[in-house]
Amino acid sequence: SAFFVNFWRDPDRPIPKAPGILVSPADGHVMFIRRERATGRRPSRKEIDSGRIEHDELTGEWAPEPCKDPLEFETEQRFEAVPEGEEGAHDVIRIAIFMSPLDVHVNRSPLAATIERMEHRTGKGLKRGPFRPAYKKESQYNERVRTVFITDDGMR
């Protein structure tokens, strides 16, 4: 029981409210922060039956077209890093943080904004297990929470 008390502790953290300041939303090791773009989504049964899908050895089947709005959660999407100089309007910012069992497992807003939408996903992939090592690309399919924020000026 001491483990669970320590695991779910919620210490006070001063969060600056000034615009333009970004803080880590969780304790742990920040693996990377990067701009990404949706490059695919989980296919429908009809698409799987038609054979119009891509197969990944570790993560399964993908339809080659992303969702119309990358910030919608209609289905799981596949994201790839955006090369510098090729930024676009539908890009998202991904902050990957590895939390060990010793870290505080409470997440906070990283900026002064309102949460528009949240989505929890359990770990996925063909090689299931508790997780993929954080330094591997496939770790993006570990258990995770996606959050869409909206700032006072309407930026999502």
C-alpha cells in the first residue's frame, strides 16, 4: 500500500500562468519535443477487407490517409516527425515524457489554456507487453494520454 500512496501522490507544483510559458506537464524524463503530422489512421473493417492498408510488423494495420482533423480522436492515428522547413497548419506538438514507477503520476497542463479534449489509450501493438522501451520509436504506442488545449486567443 505504501507503493500506491507514493505512486499517486500529488505534491503542489507552482504552475506559471503567464502567456508563452511552457512547463513540463509531468514528472519524469523528457524524451523529446517535436512537431509531428498525422500520416495514417487505424483502418475500418471495410478498408481491411479491401486490402487497402499498410502493415507494420510492430504496430499492426494502418490506413494510409490520416483523419481529416488531426486533433479529433475518431480513431488512433500514426504521426511522423515534420522536417524543418516543411511545417504546416495541421501539425501538432508532441511532448514525450517517460515516467518511471518512482515518478509522480499526476499530469498537469503545460501552459495557460483550457483542456478542450482528452483521450486515454492503452498500449497497443503486435508485440504487446507492459511497454516498449522509451528510446524506441514504437514507444509512441505505449499507454498514453492525448490532450488538446485551447488558449485564450483560440489557438489549439
